[in-house]
Amino acid sequence: RDLCKELVKEWSSLDSSCFSISTVSGGITNMLLKVSVKEGSDSESSVTVRLYGPNTDLVIDRERELQAIPYLSAAGFGARLLGVFENGVVSSFIHAR
């Protein structure tokens, strides 16, 4: 919650009780979390928190990945990068199956 409050400016003043966190299935090398906050009576805003799996930096060049994400996002591919922290990233949430 604190990480999201720091990286998502609109959430910085929200009380921690406004947040809900759920695990997203489908991550192969990472743990994926959906962090949401209520915005009014029937809408919510969400982000994805990706926590890197153990030793994944041995097979994935994280520096190069982080260089590519903004270009992909600007071209309309994938989620928008919102922030980077020591063991992962926060990005916009894409509703999909």
C-alpha cells in the first residue's frame, strides 16, 4: 500500500483501508498483485505490482527490460510503467483474460 501511495500520486493521501490487494494468476517468473482503490460508489482504479521471482535476473536482463517498457507503452503495447523499486515494478492494470 505504501509503495503504491508513493508511486501513484492520486493515491498518496488515501487511507490504507481504501486499498484492496489480490493475487493475479499467470505469472511465470514473477508474483503479480492487483492493487485497487475505490473511486466513488461503482468504480475502482487498479495497478499491477510485479515482484521479481528469485534469481530471475540470471535469465532476464532487467535493465534492458526497463529500457524497453516505456517505448512499448508509448506505442500502445502493454501497460504503462508507473514506477520501479528494488525488487519489481508498478504498472497500469490491463483488464484482460
